[in-house]
Amino acid sequence: MPSADLVIHSADIMVTMKGHSDSPACKEGMSEIGLIENGAVAVRDGKIVAVGSTEEVLADGWVGPYTVQINAQGKVVTPGFVDPHTHVIYAGSRENELSLKLKGVPYLEILRQGGGIHSTVRSTRLASDAEVKSQTRNRLKTMLSMGTTTAEVKSGYGLTLEEELRMLRLIKELDHEQDLDLVPTFMGAHAVPSGYTEEEFTDYVVEGMLPQVAFKGLAEFCDVFCEPGVFSVQSSERILKKARELNLKLKIHADELESAGGAELGAKMGVTSADHLLQASDQGISALAEQGVIAVLLPATSFNLAKNSYARARTMIEKGVPVAVATDSNPGSSPTESIPFVLTLACLYLRLTPEEAITAATINAAYAVGRAHQVGSLEIGKQGDILVLNVPNLNYLPYHFGNNPVDVVVKNGKIVWRV
């Protein structure tokens, strides 16, 4: 038998997430994380070939003369984190808006004044391809160093056909040029630019943008900011219906600022995930559960907006909604790339247990981006995307915040970052 290229062994605790191969984890299943004590995992040709106790894996002969070995004694090994909701491709920053937030100016008012998304659109349009990629690549490097090995990336800072196609093209280029796997999402319906009514811009997205995006094959998902003052339920439904006709998978920004039927629309349209959901109604949550829609919750956004309002994750889990978490990495409402920080917030403010939080950042997040057959768990046949965390147990991961707990990042069986 050929030896493995890489063996990680002697982990005090190894989180495999085994047992969720058919559907996302929900209810009590979110606490079932497939723990192995004194665990080991072997990778060959980029794929996991063995998972079990150190004694079992070493006895099976996976270690050969050229096998790279990592001793994880005293540490925790997990699947690579999956970040299922980011707006990480853009140019510029918006730290100037912090003072407005501190004065209590609402997000939608900043948007109406030409700030917010519109500000980033201007900065991104003025930047060259090289500048956009350079700034984005730096953020992706930070994400990788903090354990993210797969990330969804949305367009949406273009708001014209040419600029949206440009953003999607740059996402594709970056996917090939650095170590993270990037999942591209078209989000031309991110804001209504000046000079358009909502109806006029919805027509443009439906008739002018979506057919070209689908024809060029640059996106896997279509997302829409369904919110009063941005895109109504009716406009959002038009956009999602057209995207579905064009064989794009669907996502929705729903009920972030108001309870306005976004969750209900997401369930009706059978979206893969409904995201934000701070103000989702009981009816909306029940509808998501009935349709098996994944709730992608973004506690870092709630934290940054400082409204002391967080999504009702415990209600969602009790009703059977599979929950995932993400950074929402963006220049305005969540300028962070850190899943470890999100895990802390998920435990403190979403009231998830550490087991539920790690589920939400791995296998459920992988389902939210259509990658659960490849990543999100440590199982034979999946990609060798693995983290060695310098923590003594799982509780310590969300407990000790503000630092980077990642010792080693393995992507496709190769060490791509280590302390």
C-alpha cells in the first residue's frame, strides 16, 4: 500500500463531523461532531485516506519514508473552516463611517446619503484589476491564516453589467491564484444606484445582467438584498425566479433590518441559504425549517452595528432549521476575516454551544455553499482541508478570543500556513 503524503497524529481531540453526509445537521444533530481522542488523519494526493485513532492509522502503514508528519499532541484538529457569506472582493475601506454609526445614524440613512455600499462601489470602480486583486488577496491571506479554507465571495460592488462581470471574473482569477477555494455568487441586486428606481434597476438585473452572468458561467449562486428600502419581496422574487430559470442556485439576504417576509420568500423559492435573519418572524423560521433552508447567521455584523440585536439561533435550532455562521466580511458592517472571532460571538450572543458553533462553521457552512460532498468534515474521500488548533479542548476555542488559535492550515493535503 502506498504511504500517505501527510499524517497528522496524536491530537488530543479530533473533530471529524462524521455522520452528516446526507443532509445538514439540525436540532440535536448540531451537537454531534464525531469526536476522536488521540486522533489521526492521513492524506494522499490531496484526499483524506484514513481517519481514526493514532494507533489505528499508524498501524495501517500510512507513514512512509517521505510522509510529512505533524504531531498534534495537546491540540485540537478540525476540518478547515468554511465561510459561507462574504463580500470580500472590493477596493478601499469605510472607517470614516464609524463616527456616523457612533452618532446613531442608521445604516440605510448612510446608504441614502451616498455612503455604505455606494461608497465602496465608487472605490472599486476607480481601482484597477490589479489593485482590487491585491487588496482582496491580502484579506484572503488573513482568512487562510485564521483557518478558512473555503469561502463564498459575492459580487455586488459593481452595480453595472460590466462591473459585475469584472468582479466575478476577478473572483475566478483569485480562485486559481491563491490557496482558498472560492465559491462565486452574483449579487448585482446589492443596492439601487442613483438614477434608477427600484423597479427600473430590478428590470436591469433581470433582463440585462442575469442572462449574461449565466451565459458566461461566472457564478454558482445568485443573491439579493431583500429589505425595505433596498429590494422589496416582490422585486427579490422576480430576481430569484429569473436566476433559477438560468440554473443558478439561490441565496437571499433576508430580514436583517426589518421583519418583511424575506425568510418566507426564501422558503418559497427553495433557496440554499437565507442569511442574516435578525428580524425573521416565527412564521418565517418555521417555513425555513419545513423547506430545509440553511440559516447563515452573521453575529459579527450584529456586533459591529452595535444594536444589541442578534438572530434567534436557539429558536431556529429548536424548530429544526440547520444553522451555519459566517463572517459577512465586508468594508462597512463587518470588516473582519476571522471565523474564530465569529465562533466566540456565536456562543456568547447566538447562544450556541461550542459543538453547535463548530458544526455551523464546518459541515453546515459547507452545505450552505454546495460543497458538503468535498469539504466540511474529515472523512475518507474528502479534500484534505484540515486545521491544527493550539487549544487544549473545544471549549477553549470560543472562550479565548481576540487571538489566532490556528497552528497549522492544511489545504488539499499541503501545509499552506503555520505558526
